[in-house]
Amino acid sequence: MPSALFVISEEGYWGEECANPLDELRNKDFDIDIATPSGSKPVIDETSLNPDNAFVTEEAAELAQDLHESYEGIQNPEPIASVDSTNYDVVVFPGGHGTMWDINTDSHARALLRDAVEGDDGKALVVCHAAGLMAFTRTSDGDYLVADRDVTGFPNAWEEDLVDENDRLPDGRKLPYWVEDEVRAAGANWDADPDAEENVIVDGDLITARGPLSSSAAADTLLSELGDGTSIDN
């Protein structure tokens, strides 16, 4: 049975970016585990449940709410430090602003991403703000993991519409960094067209998706890339 690990923020994950890939993979009979930084239940960004938001559809909000409240793995996740990416066919990092305060700079999350991308088996899917994780992840040789890789993620053009002149979000939190700036500084070839309907990029075993409305396309791309490769003996 193919397997997937979802690494989800305790500071506010974006519902659709977790729910759509999770739903598609479970419908393909993936064995799915959930992990958070401390092993506590992840926190969902309430904005991602509001269809009045331009990034949220009613269908996506309903699915995200249902999974957040009823999916067993989300209710009882594992601590990131206790899981190993080599045991999974894919490691998925859903986005949301919350990732900027926990997932993206977590040493164990960095190790999960590195091992998934560097290993002979397995892949990683990184969505939206979780792209910031790539800026802090280095290879086994000490180089930036994303150096010279083609990637996407939440673009500055969108961030500018969300923060005030002091880089504060509507909830009052100040952005500690801008995802696009940090990933570019790590040497990545950043290509997040803010006007495209969907934006998913594959570079080797690393799959990246721009944001919420690309999450379904990201899941489809992931399944296509896995192909017959979902045969890791766990």
C-alpha cells in the first residue's frame, strides 16, 4: 500500500492545501500519517474556512472543516521528531501563514524534506507558505536544497495585498520573513506566476504548488509523478 506523511502547522495551516491532497490520496488507498511539530493537534487558519475569501470555495471549506474535525490522524498526530521520511512514498507540507512560525524553521521538518528529496525513493510536495521551509533546508553536503531548482510558492505580489506597511497580517502578527525573498536568496529559480489559474512545478523529487487554488492540481501532479513508484516496502 502506498504511504504518505502530512506535516501540518500548529500555528495555522490553510485548510484546502491540506484537505485536497489528503482527500485525493486517501481515495487512492494511501496509508496516511499526520505529524505536527509537538504532536499536538494542528490549528487551522479560520480564514481558510470562509468562502467570502477570494482563495476559498464553499466546497473546499466544507471538506477542510470536515477533515479537521473528524479525520483521525489530524486529531492524534505524531511529533515530527518521531517520524522518518524514508518510510513514506511522499511527504506533504501544506501551507498557511502558520508554517512561518513553526514548520519552516523546524530542524526535524528540514530533515524530512531533505531526506525525501535526496533519497532514492520518495518525493516531497510543498505548498504555498510552506515553501519557506526550502529556504532553510540544506543538503547532506551543506548546500541549499533548492539551489538551481525550479520552484513555486506564495508570491510577494499576493503577500503585499495581505500585510500593512509594517508587514503585519490582519490578525496582528508580523511576518518574520517573506517566503519568495528567502527562497530566491537560497538560489532557487522562483516561478510563481500570480496571474495563472494554477501553478505547480516539478523538479526531480520536489513538487511545489503556489497556493490554495493549485492544491488539487498539485495532488494530481503528485499522483502522476508517483506512477508505479509507490512500492516502498514499509
